[in-house]
Amino acid sequence: MESSVAENITPEAIEPKEYLKVSEIMERACEDGVFPGAVLLVGRGGEVEYLKSFGVFSLETDGDSADRLPCSAVFDIDTLTQAVITSVLIMILLDKGNLRLNERVSRYVQTFGVHGKSEITIEQLLDHSSGLMGHYPFYQELYELDKTSRPGMIASSSAKEYVYNFIHRAQLKYRPGSKHSYSEIGYIVLGEIIELLTGYSLDRAAVKYLFKPLKLRDTGFVDLGLLKRGTVSAIPERIAPTVACSWRKRTLRGEVHNENAWAMGGISGHAGCFSTALDVHSIVSHLIASYHGKGVLVSEETIKRFWYPGMPAYPSRGFSERVRSEHGVLSVRWRYGWEGAVKENGMDSSGLSSMAVGHNSGTGCSVWIEPEAGVDIVLLTNSLHSSRSNNKKIASFVPMIVREVASML
């Protein structure tokens, strides 16, 4: 992550009077222990309509005013990385002609196609229908190697290669394309593909193709390998802590929460990115502009293909009506890097339309988009800071606060 993350550039809160009830709900959530701190942003037409921070960085400060969380707070966005970083980089590479979604993964990763995996395509990685396992505790194996036969293994390039090679040799869990089942493993592979096609590590590819073009100063991966070697130093003052990790024996602040991403050095296609509400808004507002044929980041054809797989890719008038008429498209949870607002993720009660897309992460960070209306709702929290079991509270809170915002749109 760029050192500018530590710069004390605090954006002013924006709170129109019609949002007072929204602010009251957010304040009450802090009091009820849903999260220690949060930033909520509502964008419309590419502009910020509402922006306000709530609560504190840490529960350990007894409400110290110096620990009040600002609008510029940086959060571990966890699996939101898949939507706003990894899938967007794949979009960019698709527009550049570097890949095709229906191509086999083994075309790019030659050692991948064993044990029945030769038929897996990039789009099956994107929509979680690849047949790969959902999760594997690589971090446990790497931690043991680090403590025994291979000191220094954790957060090294060797650790990342260990994970990649393990996945290349892995068995299928089900026939590719036969069903959708969440797989962080698929997004680790997508991160590897991005590295192979660009010639850059994933974090550097993100800087070159996404962060620099959009002038994002507060978004990036924290390279734990560089931290270990002392090449860079951590400046965590603006970063919200996540959880007190029992096996790492410390509260994580500026250190990725996801264990596998941590073991791989903090940089992976499935998790690891840190960002602010304003930067997440910047990314999704560019995607919304592309949806309306006015974007510079990706093409209209590509964004519609990712958000509404199965529909004719080429844009034309009446696109939204065609999508609505295809009930099967909208009832599927998993899009290409994104989700629909459906029962399976609890967002069916959010008040969002059937056209909405977004993602909820395990660290309490969410983004939801109404493309037709040009609206984005970004909620970043550190809900895990009080307890890993706090997932249930934030899971029910997200659709409720989104519903309140959606009722005004």
C-alpha cells in the first residue's frame, strides 16, 4: 500500500437532512455492538451524496476522542477484493484482448489441467462454478513449515508458489459448471492468471491498471514480505483494527485478516486489499459510468457481461428490460465477481431492485450498486474487532441499513 495511506487527509462529512434517520441507525448500531466503527457512503451519479463516520477505531480506548474513526479510515475489505479489484482487473484484461472468458484456465496455467481440471474456464472461476474446493487451510501447513523445516516460509514468494502448486495438483470437488458453490480458491487462481498475463505481481498490476488511472491514494495490498524484511514500515494510524487473532497472538491492524492471504504475503486474488469508502466509491462509480456507456475504465459490453452473465453481451437500448425478463439471470446469486441481492446472501430484504449487484465481506465491509439509478452504497466496518462471532449481527444489519437508504432513492 502506498505510504500516502498515512497522510492525514480527512474528508468532510456530508449529511443532508433527509439522511438523519440513517445516521441515527448507524449510531445505534455502534451502541449495540454491531461494530466499533464504520464509514457509510452513498453515491449518486458519480457524486458523493452522503458520507459520515461513526464510532471508534478500537474498543480498547474507552471512547477516547483521539480514537474517533474519521471518514478517511482505511479498512481491511477482505473478500470485497474479489469484486472491486480482481474482477475489475479481469475486465480490463478482457477489454485489452489478453484473455477470453470461455477459455480454459490451463491455457494460461499449464500445470493446472490435471485431475479433471482441464475443462475449467475463466468464467467458471469468476462465478464459482469451477468445481474447485471452497477453502483449504494453506496457512496451517505453511505455519508449520515456517516453524520447523522451512524458517521464513510465511509471507514469502515461496509460500505463494506453494499455494499455487497445491491448487494446480488439487482434485475436483464436483463437475465444473454443474452448480455454483463459493470458492476462494478460484479467486486465488484468478490472481495468478493476472500475474501471468501482466508480468507483474498482483499488487503491482492493481497499481498500474487500476489505482494509478483512478488516482486512488488510499487503496492497496500490504506486502507482509516487505514488512518482515524491514524494507517498508507499517503506519497503521488510519487503519481500523480487525480482530484479536488467537493464533497470531496479536490484534490485527494493517495486517490482512484472511489467514490464507496472510500466509501468502498479504497479496491474493481472493482477499488482502485495504481501502477507504471514498476509494471504493471511486471504483464502483467508474463501473456505473461504464454501464451507462460513459466509462473510461472498462467497456459497457464488459461490465454488463460481468454483472448479468447469460444475457447478450453487446449493449443496446432496452437492456435492463431484457435482463428483468430473464428471471433466471436475476435469480442467480453469483455473477462474475459480484452477487445479486438474493435470499442466499440475506439481501432479498434489502429493498434493492432485481438489477442490483454487490458483495458482503467477512470483515463487515459491503458495497451495493443500483446500476440503472447510478447509485452506490458503501459500508465499511470493523465488526470483527469485538468478536469473530459478530458476523451474525453485521449480516442482519447490512440489509437493514441498505433498505433504509434504498427507501430514499
